[in-house]
Amino acid sequence: MKVIFNADDFGLSKAVNLGICEAYEQGVVRSTSMMAQMPGFDHAVALHQRHPGLRIGVHLTLTAGKPLGEGYQTLIDSAGNFLKLGELTGKTSAGELDLTEVEREYELQIQKVSGAGIEITHLDSHHHTHTLAGLLPVFLKVAKKYKLKVRLYDRSSLGEEYASLKSVAHFDDGFYSEGATLDTLRGVLCGSKYDSAEIMCHPAYVDADLYERSSYNVPRIFELRTLTDARLQTLIREEQIDLCSYAEL
């Protein structure tokens, strides 16, 4: 089985970046997804130059920080920040979001990552906002335009128009918070019926930027510990798991 341990939030902060790189150097992470408009972006780019084997997607963001684009009327609050997840979800459900703004911001984030000299492997999103019914068509349109692979819960959401887009057979988000344990990973990896799977993860150290910007902060250090645990490496070998990135799909 091909398994992608994808570390979300590359670029969120320096401590996040360092944790992800450690999970690559000493653990099972081979893939990460980058936030283009967060304070650790330039640091992440510099680290990638030292770790070119860590493959990178874009973590499309509409619910944290400020956008790259200007003049938006429906994506931001009065302070110019992206809306909180609940607000974005509500506006999307009510049809109050200008989808041309979403598409423009998606493209700007992709172009910033690509412009930093990074070969993009795939697209996913912060807080899984691309899976919202109102936003999924925009996400798929952009993925097809840039010929990128995608993170999906269910390939049936592609329909005929986007059936050519590649993704893993199974996406697993259970390695999170109290579920970020070796036992959780053992349950996913042992005896799986899938030929490919992505396991979402958030390894990190904690700094002020992470602590202030994300409620999911301290548990990330325990994710890092598990992802670099020698027992996990043994399990990977015993189960004949092929660790890879979206580039190898």
C-alpha cells in the first residue's frame, strides 16, 4: 500500500516548519502542504531548499490570516482578515460568497508557492473548506486548470467532469488530538484494503505564532513524537508500506 503522511500547515510559523522537517528527516512524513500567506512562508521556502525530498502541495486558506488578493467584498471581515470558519460556512450555505473572489484567491496562493520555485504536487485546504458544497466546484476547477492532484474524502464528488483528477483511494483524518497515537496508525495501516491512503497530520513545535493563530497547538508536539517513533518505522517495514507523496500517485 502506498501511504502519504501529509503534514498540514507548512508556513504557518517557524516552529511548525521545524517540526514538519523533523518529521520528514527522522520520521514518516514525505509530503506537506503550504500556507502561502502566513508568517512562516519564507522560512518554509528556505527549509525546503535544504530538504528537496519533502514534496509540497498548497494548503488553500480562506479562514486564517489575511488574503493575498485585495478588494474582496465577501471573503474578509472589517479588519481585512479572512472570515472565521463558521462565518465562511454560513455565507457559503446562504450563497452570499462571491465565488470569483474564491477562485482568484486560490490562484494567487498557488502562484505564490509556484513562484518560490516549488513544484506543487497537490491541493488541499485549511479546515477542509474545499469540501463545502458551494466551494468544491471552484476547488476542482482550479485543480484541473493547474493539473494538480487533490485531497478528497470521497471520489464520487468528482463527477464526470473531474474524473481525471487523481487522489488517494482513502483519506484518513483520525490521527488528530487524542487520536494522534501509535494505536490509531496501527489501525489504519494493518490489514487495510486500500491500495493508497493519505493520513493527515500536524507535527510541530510550538511558538507564539502557532499558539496565537491556532487552537490546535500543544497536541502537535505529541503528533511529532509519534511520527518519529521507532516503533512506527518498524510497523511500516513489517506491513511493507510504501511511504510516498502525491508526486508518486
